[in-house]
Amino acid sequence: MASKYATPELQNRARIATAQIAINTRNGNVEAHEQARADMAAVRIESVIRSEAGYLDEDRLNRLADLMFEVDQK
């Protein structure tokens, strides 16, 4: 499934993360797999924010910033 990213740099980071997920899954390297999944999640979130930020007012952008500190970590 092809995805569109906000910038070529994000597209490249997504390709690298996807490759690392596959490699580490095959190799059974759970720690590196989780790191690659975290990298991919960060790329997806950053891309959406960069793509859609022009549609958001200051209050919505601030709410998104606040949300980053509200989310529980595992």
C-alpha cells in the first residue's frame, strides 16, 4: 500500500522504518522492531501535521501539542 507523505524527507524516513520493521521481524529482534515501529509512528504523525496544519487554527494546534503530553506511554 502506497502512502503519500508531506515531504520527500518523510517519505525516505518511512521507507527506512518500513525496511527496518521487516528486517527486525524476520530476525526476531524485538527491541529493534519496536524502535522501528516508533520511528514509523513518528513519521506518520509528523506527515499528517505538516500536511494539514494549514487548515488548523491556533486553538486546534495547541490542543494537538497538549495531546502529546497527555498520552500514556506503555
